[in-house]
Amino acid sequence: MASSSKATAAEHFDVLIVGAGISGIGAAWHMKHQCPDKSYLVLEVQGDFGGTWRTHTYPGIRSDSDLYTFGYRFKPWTGTPIATAQEILTYMGEVIEDNDLAPNIRYRHRIVAADWSSEDKLWTLTAKREDTGETLYFTANFLWMCQGYYNHEKGYTPEWEGMDDYKGQIIHPQTWPEDVDLKGKKVICIGSGATAATVVPAIAGECEHVTLLQRSPTYFIPGRNENELADALREVGIEEEWIHEIVRRRVLFDQAQFTHLAQTVPDAVKEQLLNGVREFLGPDYPMDPHFTPRYRPWQQRIAFVPDGDLFQGIASGKASVVTDHIDRFTEKGILLKSGEELEADIIITATGFDLSVLGDIPFSKDGAPIDFSQTITYRGMMFTGVPNMAWVFGYFRASWTLRVDLMGDFISRLLKHMDDNGAAEVHVELREEDKDMEIKPWIDPDNFNPGYLMRSMHLMPKRGTAYIWQHTQDYWRERDELPAIDLEGAEFVYERKQAKVPEDA
């Protein structure tokens, strides 16, 4: 079917939002409240809303950052700071119901192509219904990508020698089977991040024993799953809206201080973090090598461990930690480089995920493929030469949702600015002063270097040395700068829609 025929057969919306996770539902709220005159639609490949919190069903699944900042600014969070997946889904469901967003969300729609027409100033999206196989077409003036940043259908598992020899069961947490039986089983959980730190204490009381096997340790923040300030404000009858805003500001202030200290006095912060772990494991536990990372704090994400449950499991003897490299899998388990063999009935590979750049959707412009790795990012939101599109990519050192709200304000303001000026297209281009700047990878690996980013950096857009051509990960700076962006700045290029000339003219 030709592009013009697709557009003729398509449903049209002013704004099309891709993804019904935490970003997409937030984007829909902003469209409803900030741009009520515009039509919008959310397309989601899964059978329901939730994104990450719908995909992941492994034991103990929970947030790794506090809900006062991970929650939206417009809806108070009233539970414990660290929440279960079900609690987060309930919260999101209330946002959908309270704001009547459901009629604007369509599930089981997989986008298989997206093409921009310079003539029509429209995106045409081709989607397939997951349940019926039907092919559908949608056009939109603006495309708002909220599909997240990793492959939801399959987690990342390295290829180790001998995996086919292993007689037990291998499970990746992202595709956790419903019928797995852990009772009386010896379990190895490979990994050292937030997922491993969640799974291990969740199953420690059910299986015979669980061993956390890590190549290298990571930092954790253990603490009580409560917010004393929130509890004190509730005790004196402060309204939840006020509590949410006050606690949110306090948490963000504390996070800013912590981030600054991690960069300026990393050794002191490192010792503080290790002391938090020692409180649970005791002074004689071998912190090195098991909980003493080789990198400075905040070069990778630091997960909060509520009530220190991971360390409680280790202290009780139900769980243990081994820090070593894997030589190969064996019939009975895993042979380590040290020569020790760990036996297990079940091996859990909490080894991360694969980055998905813009949902791995084939994008094109006037039929020619768009290679995002050859574009330069504008503040991690827009890309040089790609019209009428924005991508929500959140923060690593602060809650993802903070950027959803900031971008909701920015995009709403941008759309209104285009209307006020009769513009049908906006894209970003390098300014004259940017033409000779050095072009670098998406993010500085010395600043932040998790494995999923390092493995796929070649797929990501580039950044420039000029500040506006970077995703800085600095929420505390962006909360002031994004609302003040000059939409008539030289980096923004606007175009009107050309009137079609009659064929007999």
C-alpha cells in the first residue's frame, strides 16, 4: 500500500503517544490537562497498562527509588516509599480512572513502522493487532515516544560455555515462569544489581538455600521503608497534597546533596554506604570483595534495600554471597574461575536487559530509513533532522517520572507555540556556534556506565560538547532550565504546511 493510501485509510490524531507505562500515562495526563483541545491516542503492545510493572512478575518485584518522586507530581503518593509492582499498578490505574484516560488507550497494538512525510507534515504509523493480526494505520502531527528504554520481551543473558550441559532450570527474572517450584531447591542467582537484590530475599525463605553469585559488587542503600517526615505531617493532619509536595522537595534536596557529595568526596560516601551494610552483616563480614565496588558511588544506579532485607537474608544463613568469575556451566551447576563448583537445581540470571532504542521501531523520513545513531540529541528529548518527535528518557540518579512531568510541560508549551505561529513542523538543527563542536557518545562512561548502556552505545544518538546537545542526567538543573527554554532559539526550525497546488494549475 502506498504511503498516501495508508494515510487515507488511517485514523488521525494530533498527538500519538507510544507506550502505556509510567511515561505514557503521564504524557496522556499532560495532554488531557494542558492541551485539552488536541486529540491524542496511546498505543500499547501489552494487554494492559503498566510497562515495566506489568512485564516483571518475579518474586518481590518493587521500586528501587522512592514513590514520592517516582510518583507523578499531580497525584499524591500515600504508601510506603518503596512500593510493590501491584501498588504502583494500582496507583497508575487510579490516574487513568480519575482522569478518564482509558478511552484514549488502545492495547495489543504493535507498531511495525513509522514514516514522516515532509509534504504532508505527518507521521504515518503502521500497527499490527497482537490478538487479531489485523494491520492498522494511524497518522499524527506529533509523535511522543514513551515506550521505555529496554526490550520488554526478552532479558539479557550472557552466553556461557556449557549452558547446554546444565541439567537444571535456567530462569531470567524478566520472563519468570508462573509454575516454578522453589521449595527445597538449591538456587544460584547471578547478578549484583537491583533485580538480584530483590529476588534473593524474596525467595530465601522458600528455597533450601540461595547463593548470590556476582562478578563484581554494587552499592546499596539499606534503610527502613518509611518516610519519617511524611508520617509526622500525617500525624498532625496535613493534607496529602501538601505532604506529597513537601516530602517530594525534601527527598529531591537530599538526593541533590548526596549526588554532590558522591562526586566531590566519593571516599567518604563510599564508607557511609558500606557502614550501612555493616549494620546488618556485622563488623567481621568480608565487605571486600562482596560489597566493596571498584567504581565510585553513582557511576551506576544505587538501589535502596528496604529494611535491609537482602542483608538480613545473608545474616540468617538462608542466603550467601560469592564474588568470582564464571568459568563454565556444568551438569550440576557452575564452575568458577577459582576452581570451586556451585551446585544448583535452579539458576536465575539477573544479568540485566537489552537496550531498545525507540522501541526498535523502523523509522523513516519520506521513505528513507532514519539512523538515530547518526543524529545528535537535543537535551535527550529530540534529535537533529527528525521532525515532530520527542523521546522520554528519564534520569539514572533520580526518579524516571520526574522527567516525564518536565517533558510534559515542555511538549505542551511547544505544541501551543507551533499553533500560535502557524507551524506544522519543528525539528532541531545545530546552531552556527555548534558546527565545529566535538561529537561524542550518548553519555560519558566515566559519569555513568551500566552494562546495558555500554553494550548498546553504538545504537544511541550522539551528544555534543555544547550543553544543549546532551542528556545531562541533571534533574536539579533541568527543572529550572526546561521551563525557560527559548522556543525561538536558533536550534529550533519551524515550517508551515505548504498548500497543495491543483493538478490543473
